Amino acid sequence: MEEAKPRCLPTETAGFDAQTEEGFMSFRTVCIGWDSDEKLPWHVLADSIIEYSSSPVRIIPVKHYLSRRKEGSTEFSLSRFLTPWLCDYKGLALFLDCDMLVRFDINELFDLKDDTAVQVVQHDYIPKDTVKFYKNKQKAYRRKNWSSVMLFDCAQCTNLTPEYVEAASAMELHQFKWTDSIGSLPLEYNHLVGEYSLSTEAKVIHWTNGGPWLHKYQNSDYAEEWQIAKYDMMWFMDE
């Protein structure tokens, strides 16, 4: 019997050559924060990225790689800033929180890259609630949620070393005191559910207060769309 072959190899796709460092680095790199309590939304988000992407994509889970104690609402609250280090300070890398859903080709966001060190959606809001998922306290601070979607030019972020991230305060990191080179992204690339009104233009849906995988938030905006994405990810043909 002839050996089964993959339907599509990376080396045959969109002119990429995975056998060279240049070709491998040209893959779109997306780092998604990993939390042991949020495994399901992590995989749904990853599947949505793959579903819509028109080119090869590397997806890297960002776990709590630090020796310092965990701070914030998620295990990756601080280790997200190791994204450039995880990419050997080369090329572009996109970081996303895991409580999201992508509705577009991720290449579109990479194509917005400018000459700054990092680009973010520059929210200016005060949270409506004082408590969010898993009864975590909802904190209001300057530049809140800027760090939930970050497009890094890794070569310009060499100061984000493991040693620096270990020592820096949470606010120093999340308020971007480590750089003066911050670019902007359109609002639709980080649509905050429960904070912003429903929008057909939203391209990255972000359940920042709690998502439909949790009973309390099962009727939140876009919940049905997330459930469809979940079942699409889990579906298989049983012959």
C-alpha cells in the first residue's frame, strides 16, 4: 500500500521554504498565553487562527516560565513579555491572550506593522465591573488591556530579557515603561466584550471579563459564535 502523504507541506505553501532559517522565520508567529484553567479557549483560539490563515503559522503557548510568583488574573500575566525572547529576538511576533476568538486572516494584522517596537490597541476606558472571571478583582489602571494584543518587532525588544521580566513590577511591564516606541492598532483587533458595544467589524473578540466557556458568561456577546467555533474545532468524521 502506498504511504499516505500530507495534503499540503509547508515547503509547498505560498513560496515558503521551511528548510532554511530565513524561510522558517518568515512563518507568522503567534504566541498565546497559556493558563491551566483556560485550556479549552486556548485551543479554540488557536484553531480559529489556523482556520482563517492564508499562510503557515507557528503557534507558541506562553506559560509561566518565571521563577517569581504569579501575579494577575492569569498564569501568563507577566511571562507574555518574554515573547521576543521566545522568538530569539528575530522577526515579528504577535501575542494574544487566550480568551479570544479570531475572525480574520492573521496576516492582515502583520501587514499593519510599522517601525515601532510594539503595536497595540490603545484602549482608553474604565472597566464597568469590579469583579471578573474566577472572582478576580477587576483593576483599573493606565493603559489597561494594551498588553492583551501585542505585535512585537522582536529585534527592537532585546531589553525584555528573562532577567528583566523577573525583576520588573507588573505595572512597569503592563504600562509599557520598558519602551518609548509604541505604535497603534485599530480597535477592531482587540474588541473588549462587555466594555464595547456589539460590532460586526470586530476581528479579534476578547472576553476580557469572562468568556462563554464559563457558566456565568454563557450569554455574553458573541457567545453563540464561540460555541460554534468550539464544536467546529472538536468535530471529526467517524466512519
